[in-house]
Amino acid sequence: MGLIIASSILITNLAFWLINQSQMLFTFPLDGTDWATHIFELWALDKYGFHGLVPDWYNGYKLFEFYYPGWNLFSLPFLKISGNVLIASFVSIIALLIIILIGLFLLGKTQKFSKLQIIGFFAFFAGNALAISNFLRNGRAPELTAWAIFILLAALLFYYKDKNLDYKFLLFIPLFSFLMLSHFATAILFGIFLLGFFLIKSWKEKLYITACSVTSLALILFWLIPLLRGFSTTYVSTLNYAVRFYDNSLFSLGLNLILPIATIILFTLYWKQKNYSKEELLFYSPIIALSLLIAIRFTPLIPILDKLYPGPPAIFLIFFSLLFLFNLEFKSKYLPALLIIGLALCSITINLYSTELFPGRTQFQQEVIDIIPHIDAKYIVAGEGPEFLNWGIYTFASIYYNKQTPWGGWQTTAYTSDYQQQVESTYDALMSSNCIEFDKKLEKLNGNEVLGLGQMCQTLSVCGFKEKISTESVCLYEIDI
């Protein structure tokens, strides 16, 4: 009964947020989430092709040269069918959730889970607060794609965990290839899981697994080689997302301390139930080791693991925590029931207080939309309004009005550190009202117009730039002194 109640709570929560996010079918999401960048690159893939030159942002960049294309390749057929990038983006999320449910059904069969347990697993995996926030509202669709593939691969590994490998294991090759094309952090985490599977197999099977893994890598060399050659030149290569493991906020402590410890405790109970099997310990040892390293905040100091950041490892540990939990046999039914109901209520409470609803079209957004058609040259967005819309503006203007900019949305793999510094110094000149210097720097970036927000309109006016059009909170200026 406890699992039924908890699953109902979380599935209702998932349905609510899906319905809320479905507004993107008709209303372009201008808010400052990852949706803007991913929608833009899906549109760009259709228009310019894989590795095509995209002139709309950053004075031109090569699409997917240094970024994973998995979700975009998965979603492109939906775009071809619908002819609408918003419909394609939302439908892809529904499709990925269905794939996750299918994958968990296959996984559940290997674990002898009941249908209720499989539904409960799906409810806790897809309907938890972190998944809702990251994948639905913040639009981290590439990572969701990777988790869908991860679960299919997990089902395959568990199917062969206690069996000899045969020709059907060759399915591993395309799945692992697509996982690596979808999200690097999830691929690293799968590698940790795969290590445990590798350790328990015979030498002959180890060679088979190695050959399949190498073949998977070979299939994506067309993308991987250019990435490895030039990645160090990108701005994103200078960023250190691993420092987020040192965040001491309550939510971060929950993800990076309580969750890893809970995973270790649940494994210990599971292992005891398995009579302290050496094979079970060996199989799960890489996962337990990762849990410990996260709990003691050691992953940022280890090569390869230092490329991780809190979100993906948390989803990884949630997956295995659920696996251990649903395999446990409890003498008392009341305590586990209260525990999972409490977790479900806690999860939706987090969404209630920390996850923003899809924003309706506001007056400020409409003012921005009304000004965009008047842009006649390469432009940048500057200033702050009542909402952060900058990434959404760049995407909306490119897709619907064919406007180009020397800047763009949040795609830190598309430009170099030098270019980042050049753009940053241009903005600094404007913010400090160094008008002549700003004019020179923007011209060097091939820019000629500024879409100003809020108080920035006053700065542009004081600089003596030519006003083209303005509204209550938004303006457009031609930069010419």
C-alpha cells in the first residue's frame, strides 16, 4: 500500500509538471533555462546539418564540433515530421520517458520485480524533484537522453550478470555509442558501472566486453577525434564544474552527502540479504567506491572523475539506491511504507518551493518580441529586466526572424577563451559607460546594434547612440558615434 501511495504521489507530480511544461508547444520558452540553447541547436541541425557552419551565433561556429549531438539526432525525426521545433522538443521528452519506462520494465524482469515495483521505480526515478527540475523545467534534454540509454544498457548488463555472454550482447555496441554521443558525465558513470560487470566476468568474456567497447568508440570517431583535437581551445575547458561538490547548501548536502551515505547503507542491507556474496561485492564495488568518494568530497581531485558535477552522479546513485531498496525484503511493512511515502512527499515539497512554473507571456517578454523585427544588423542583448531572457532572446530572434549576433545562448563549447574575454571586455566597456571604447570593441565583433533592457536604455542614450525604437522597458539602439 505504501508503494502505491508513494508512486501515485510522484506520478501525479510528474504529470503536473509535464502538463505545465507542455505550454512550450505553443509558447516559446524565453526564460533563462537550457531549453533555449538546445532548441536552437536542434533547429540549426535541421537547417545547417551536422558539423555545419552556424552563422547565427558567435560570428559563426561549427555545430556539434565540441558538444554531444545525441538528443538532437534523436529529436530530429520529430522535427522533420512536425515541422515545428517546439513540438519536436517536447515530444522528444515524452518519448524518452517512455523509453525509460520500457527500460525499467526490462530491468525489472531481470530483478523479478512486480509490475507495481517497476511502476514505483519509474515514479521515483522520473518523478523525483531533481529529475523534474533538471530535465523538464531546465531543459537538460541531452542528459535525459543519456539516462534513457543508460537504463537500456543497465537492463542488458543485469540480464547477463549471471549468464554467459552471447551474440545478443552485441546490442551493447550501438547503445554505448549513442550514450557517449549523448552526455559525457553519464557515459563516465556508466563506465564505472561497466567496470563492476567487467570484474565478475571470465577472461574470455572480458575480451568480448573490451572488443564491444572499442567498437563502440570506433563508431563515434567521426565526432570524437575532432572534439579531442580542439576541445582545449574552448571556453568550457577552462570551467571547473566539479567545485559544485563543495557547495554547503542544504539541497547540495542532500545530494552530495546524504544520498551517497544512503546508497552505501542500502547496499549493505542488500549485501547482507545476499549472504555477503563476494561476487555481489565485486560487482557493486565501483559504485560503492564512487559513493564514498562523493561523500568525502574527493572526486574533484581525481582525473576523469573531476569532470563530473553533482547532478548526474545524484541521478546515478538514485538509480542504484532504488535498485537496492526494491530488492530488500522487510519483516515489517509499515516502516518501509512510511519511509517511501515520506520521500515522495519530500520530493514534491522541494519542487513546490524551488521549481518555477513555466512562465506565461509577460508584458516585458512581449515588448522584447515586438522589438526584435526591427533589428537590422548583428546585435547583442545588454542590461537587466524583470526577467532573465537573454538566452531565449537570441534563440527566438534567430529561429523566427533570422537575426544574427556575435554572442548567443549558453553554449560554452562554441567559442574560445579568447573570444569570451573579447566579448566580456565589450560588455564591461558598456557597463562602465566607456562609450567610444564600446563602439570600437563591438565593431571589432562585427556588431552594430544593442537590444537594451531596463536601465541600459538610459546608458545607451547618454552615450549618444542612435535610438531606433523603444518601449517601456526595452529599446534598440544603433551603435555609431
